[in-house]
Amino acid sequence: MRTAVVRVNVDPSGVLTAARLSQGMTVLLGLAGELGAEVVDNNLAAMPAGRREAELLIAGDDVHVVKRIGVDLCAKAFGTDPMAGVVTFISRGTDDDAHGVLSAFGLTGEIVRSPGDDGFDIVYVTLREADLERIPESRIHTALEASLNCEVHIRTV
């Protein structure tokens, strides 16, 4: 399972006081902990009004699901109508990360990992040739290498 970094603007109107933001973070830490999620320790009061984003680390692959969880947690913790921001994923270089990258492109493929001569893994990704007609191979290749931090070879069938 991948780990999503869910950013949520907890105070879009910029009206919460520093004390209320601190109190909300304390509540958010507790609520997130109950779900097995984590909260990045940000000083929300030091952020510009209207751009006070909490960052939550939530296990999951579905962007819409983790975003909804993050917004719901922040709404309970801060008593506001928070707005979801950008969702990214932490990459640990695993096969799950490779599948997540492919999924972001709407693709599925076979992932095979083998040790290289220099001690680093080489990842072979098998994709359908028809998939490469709609998405350039170079985009997929670059995204996979960035996520996995290793050599990637794409094969087509």
C-alpha cells in the first residue's frame, strides 16, 4: 500500500486564531492517530492566512478516498470547511510505487525486478503496445525512474 501526502487548507477564510490553530492541530493529531495516519508537524499560525495547509500521511492508493479522509479529519479538528489541496505519494522505490505510477497514467503492467551488476536493481516493466500509442513511452519511463530511483527498461507486448 502506498502512502499519500494529503494537503488540506484548514482555514481557507483565514479567520482562525493562533490558539485555535494550535488546538486544532492537537485534535487532528489524535484523530489521525486513531486511523493509523500521521500529521506533519507544521506551524499553521506562521503560514499566510488563507494558505494554512495541514499535511497528512495516509495509507491508500485512491486519491479521492485519501483526500476525503483528510478533509473530513480537518473539518472535525478545526471546525471549518477545509479545502483539499494537492495529493502526492511518498516513493520508497517499491513495486507498489511502480504500479501506482502506471495507475496514474491509467495503465497496468507487469513489474519484474532483478539485481544489476553494480548492486542496484533493474526494473523491467511490460506494457501493452496499444497503451504506448496514447501515452509517450518517455513520460512513463521518466516517471518510473523518478519514483523507483533505479534503472528502468520498458518492454511491450
